[in-house]
Amino acid sequence: MRNRRTTLLWMKDLLEHMNRCHDQLEWASEGPTSTFLTESLLVDLTECRKLCEELVESHNGGSGRTLAVSA
């Protein structure tokens, strides 16, 4: 398991990448570019969620409790 600082830095990088993808998506026309950017955002979102779950688990001391997030 990563330490908290590393996890937070990774999350920051993911969020910055998502912000750049979002900016590009605003200007992209429909088609392959739009599809690529959207898929990239979904991958980043999944990774960010995993990191959040790691933080919750480490905060709970590995008690198995997780944050309930509706999709």
C-alpha cells in the first residue's frame, strides 16, 4: 500500500490530467479525438476512485469499512 503523501500526489496528478482532458474536450469536435479524451477521463476517474478508497481504508485502519459512493 502506498503511503498517504504518495497517494495524494498521484491523485493531484490525475486531477490535473483530467482538467487538461476536459479543456481539450471542450474544443474537440465529435469523432476519434472526443472518444479518446472521454475514455481517458473515465480511466482517470476509475484510478482516482481507487486512490480515494485506499485513503478511506487507511483512515479506518483497514477495518474493511468503505465509503459508499453512488455511481
